Amino acid sequence: MSTRTPFIAGNWKMHLDHLEAIQLVQQLSYRLNPRDIAEVEIAVIPPFTALRSIQTLIEGDKLELGLGAQDAHWEDSGAYTGAVAPPMLAKLAVDYVLVGHSERRSRFGDDDDVVARKLGAVQRHGMIPILCVGETLEERDAGRAEEVVDRQLRAALAGLDRPHEVVIAYEPVWAIGTGRTATPDDADHMCAAVRRIVGEIGGDTQAVRVQYGGSVKAGNAGDLLARPDIDGALVGGASLDPDGFAAICRAG
Ligand code: PEP
């Protein structure tokens, strides 16, 4: 039995204005009985425009909810129109920042070097990066899934003293937003590979938390989260439905 606290995070992507975001957090908190989720850590990751409202709600209502941001620049300030700097997020009491999500890698050109810089900046400002790694369908079919994840992990974590202080989300690209989930066996196998690689880089394999992400929903969360090397889930689409997300949290 692992001593790692299961961690369920909802990535809302580019959905919900700040009023809708407040509503969703309220709906979620009504559905989460503290007794059912005493052993689980839960975070929501709204768009930037909702961070301040959600932070106020969490603090005001003393909700047991972590707050995440979907991205951050690597510089502390500067002429980077449209970007958000890590100290700005830290000031908003942001706990987690997604780094290297496959949508950032494929649509915004975040390559391994950019991912490493963002990850370092997030950590420097006292927040925990959630590093997303995962292979495309082509790479999986070519038998290269582990090789790709190995490269992504080493590029992002190699320079760190304590690589296990990063949360890793193993998210096969072909499972994100497609309704197609990795089987619990496959997901567990890859999460175990992530843990082993973090160990090779110098991290504590028993401490690092490895989430699975890719079309997680209420109906499959229990099977996935019961596996020994899956420590939680990064949930996209299903995190926008308070009933579904609450059920996933209870499965943790
Ligand atoms: C994600 O955005 O990280 C994700 C896993 O999305 P979905 O759950 O919709 O596949």
C-alpha cells in the first residue's frame, strides 16, 4: 500500500468565465463530503481569468481545494505580451502549474527546452509543477512510448536536485479528449516506467506522485486509481461536470 496521497486535478482548459467558474466550484463543494475525500488531494485548474475569483472563494469558504494554473512564462517579468509570470501566480496563492501539457506542446510550440525553463521557474517561486508527458499514437504504434516519455522526463527534470517534488502526469496524447482511455494495465505500466525514470534521474521513486490523464471519467476512474503506480488523475473534459468530477474524486 503506497503512502502517497492520491491527487485528482481538474484541467478546465479554455472553458468557463470567472462567474461560471465560481458556480462550478460551489457545485463541486456541495457534492464533496469531507469524509469521502479525507484521503485525497483535489485541485482545480481554471483559466487565468478565473484564478483570483476562485482563490477568494477557496480562502473565504475555507475549501479543501488546491488551485492550479494552466501555464506560466519562465521569466519573472518583461516584454512578453500575453504571458503570465510565475511570481504573479504565486501571489495569487496558486499551488500547482501545468507544464508541458500536450496541447501546449503541439499547438503553442512548447518544446522540451521551453518546458524545462517553465518548470524551473515555477519551482523557483514555490509552486509545484505538474509535468505532463506522453506519446502520440504514432509513437505508441511504433513501440516508442517509453522512449518518448524517457526523453521528455530527462529534458525537464535532469537539472533538479529533487525531481520527485514535481507531480508527473502521464497523458498519452491519443487518449486526451478522445474518449479513448489507456487500459488500467497499460496506464499502470507507463506510470511505473515514469517512476523508474525519475529514480534514474536521482529522485525518490516512492515519493514522486504520478497521475494518469486521458479521458478519465466517473466510469473508469475506480479501475485506474486502484492500480499501484497510478497516484491520481489529471482530468480534462469530465472536470467540467460537478457530478462526474466529484465521483472521480471519491474514487481516489
Ligand atoms: C487533459 O486535458 O489533461 C485531459 C486529460 O483531458 P481529457 O480528460 O478530456 O482527456
